[in-house]
Amino acid sequence: MAAAVATTQVPIAFQGITEEPPQTRTRRDVLTNINYYKDPGDGSLPMPIVIADNTVKNERPHIPQQTIIHDVTGEEDKYTLDSHGFQFLRHESATKSLQDFQDEERVKAEYYPESIQLLKEVTGASRIFLFDHKTRCGPSNWHKLGKGNRSSRGPLFRAHVDQSYAGAELVLRRWFPDEAEELLRRRYQIINLWRPIRPILKDPFSVADGSSIPDEDLVAASIIYPADRDETWTILPRPTHRWYYKHAQQPDDVLLIKCFDSDEGVPARRAPHSAFEDVEYADREPRESIETRALVFYD
């Protein structure tokens, strides 16, 4: 069960790639559940997620923990990739509609270069490589739809990070097998660029302050494909984790999420994330969003 626990009127004025139009929005913290990994306590590895025949099978046990998700509205500048593992920006895309974002070739031809340029401007990286994207517009219960559910992909209601530390290296070696040894000697990151396709009210997207989640709360977990595998982090519960979102997030409210950073000295090397339920908007239409996933390299 979820409920709003605080609302505050605040002016919007944060720095980004474009300016926020002058207006006032409501800051709205939400009391809800975050689904964490339920450790059986017997030392066994988490049950892998299996993806085959356009079907995602995820039967990994989870446990809900009541959590306040804090609204960043009006305070976006407080959160950066290095300090918290995430960062909000203002950026207008030339690609607008769900139909356009479902056109794979158009996304790669038009949205990928746009995303690369934005990431370069924000990070100062010397090289950006987009290796994947996900468009989500399916129902909240898409995991339970059975065979073919991958085509109806919707929000994911489980705290996770897309790559574990070892999983990030798997991604790098997969895409750059000939350069991997050299690239591993320099700083690199994996950063997701997450954008609403239309304003988000139902099933908002939340992200955790990476500095509030110690490594001991991370559990490596596999995703198995017919001819390959990935390794992610699933997350153990702890009441001191700090979670954030942006209420009524708009298509120009871009969220950068750091999934991995090879620099062990930064406060936040990764930022767990999850969709959550806000019961006030549970009867709205399914959420529409797109995220691109990028390898980010530095000289």
C-alpha cells in the first residue's frame, strides 16, 4: 500500500542542458514499498532470470520493505553522478512519440547520436558507445503474462543494478574484445539515460543514493540468454537506504543513472533503481519510457 506523506510547493530552477520553463510544482514524497531480494539464508545464489523465445522468466523471491521515496523537485542540483550515482537534467529530444521510440532504426539513427552528445557534454568523457536501449510501455504485471511477455515490457518493481562489477566487464569485453585490456586500464562507466515518453504519474521510476547502499547489500545475480549471460546486482533490504524520484516527471526531465564506475574513490559507484506504486495514480494508463545504455570511456 502506498500513500503520499508530504507535499510542498517549490519553485523549479535547476541547471541543465535546457532551461526549465517558469512554473511551480508540488514536491511530493511517497510512502510505498520497494521490493528487495529475499535471501533464503542457505548460501545459494539468486535464481537467475532466464530470457528466451521473447519471454522473460523471473521467479526470484523478493520481500517488500516500506520506504519513503523523496521527491527531488526543486532540489535537482543536489544530486550528481559521482556524489549519488544519478543526475537529473533538462533536455528536449527531437524524437517525441511512442511510435517513434518503437521504431528501432529511427531510435538508433536519431536518438542514439542525441544521447551520445548529451552524455559527452555532462560527463566530459572522450568516448561514448551506446550498446542497448529499452522502450517500456507495457502493463505493470507484464512479468506474469507468460510466453512472449518481453514484447509487452513494462516497469520493473524490483531493486536492482543492471550490471554487477564483474557484469560491467562482461559488457565491455563483449563489445570491445580487441581493445578490452587497454580500456580496462583506464576509467570507464556504464550510464543509463532514462526518459519519459509522456508525463509519468503511474508507476514512477525511483533511484537510490548509491552512497547509502554498502557493497555488502549487493548480491550478484545472473541473467541467462540462449547463448550468453549478464550479471547484475540484486539488493538486500536495509532501512538506511535513501530513495528518490521526480514527481510528474516530464519527457524533458532526463535522468542519468550510473550502473558502474571503475573509479573506486567516488562516493557512488552505482545507483540501484526500481519502479514503485503510487496508489493515487494506480488507475492511470501504463507508463511509457525509454532508456539507453552507454559505455563511457575517459582518457
